[in-house]
Amino acid sequence: MTRSFLSEPIAPEVVEELIDLARRSPSAGNASALEWLILHDAAAVAAYWDTTLPPERRGGFAWPGLLNAPVIVIPWVNPQIYLERYREADKAHTHLGESLDAWDVPYWFIDGGAAVQTLLLAAEDMGLGALFFGVFDHEPKVREVFGVPPRWRALGAVALGQRADDRPAQSQLRRRRRIGEVVHRNKW
């Protein structure tokens, strides 16, 4: 994950290609309930940061180079679309169209996570830096500022751009568990 970016722009067709790859990720019932808000002009990116990290809070921000990212992509999912899809004839037998509570696992977040991961890997493959980070309690204000309709949920945000030199994050210093610690064969 890149936490410091150069401010040089990314060609719109590159961002479009990244999103095109990400939109092909798995989707339960092919519900296709994920849409993307791409902030790529300086005014829109600045409006995002002004909404989520106002200038008066930036002095103590640990990753000032993150604010240089020329593109911010916000994936939005609409759980209602899953209900509508699972009310259709070929899926009605599952009863998942009855309510969001019928879903033991909220696949709108699973599918969205797969799409975001595809976006991150595709960006890396193109030699770009990328960082997925949370929108957290700023979601209602981001929705309002950028005109996102109700019922859409932000999965987080992805900063995209050329990498700049920076120090590693504290999380990167943690040891990743070895394969033998996470794989169970034939039984737990």
C-alpha cells in the first residue's frame, strides 16, 4: 500500500481501464450492485480531503503525501439491488430477496471487496501506487458533497497515483503469518 504519492496526473483512460478490470470481479447472482465515483480533477480531490480531513486537522496527519494522490476512487454498493436480484425467478427459492437480514453474509461487501482488490492489483500491475483506506463516519458528508443517492454505501476509498518515497507504515513492520500457520489440510 502506497501512502505517499507524486501529484502528477494519471491519464483518464488508465483509470477507466483499472475500473473496467475491477468491475469484472465476482458478483453474487451477477447483481452488479457496485458503482464507482472517480475524483480525478484537482478541485474534486481537494473537496474530498476538505470533507474528510479539513485543513485544521492536517498538521498532525501521519501521511501528508497521501493528499498528493491525483485520483481518488470511491466504490459504492447498493444492498437493495441484491434484494431485487434475489426476488427474480431464478433466485427467489433462496429467500434472500425477502430482507437484508436474510443474508448470513452481506455479499454486497464481499463482492465489493473483491472488486477493490482487483483494482489494487491492477494498479500495481500497471506500476502505480494505490492505497485502500476507510471513509468511516465521513460517508454521509461525502455522499452529500458528491451527490451520491441514498441507499448507496461507500466501501472505502482508493488513492491512485505515482509512488513517492516515504517511510513504511507501522503495520508493514508486523510479521505476516507463515503459510503453515494459516493453512489447514483435510481438517482444522
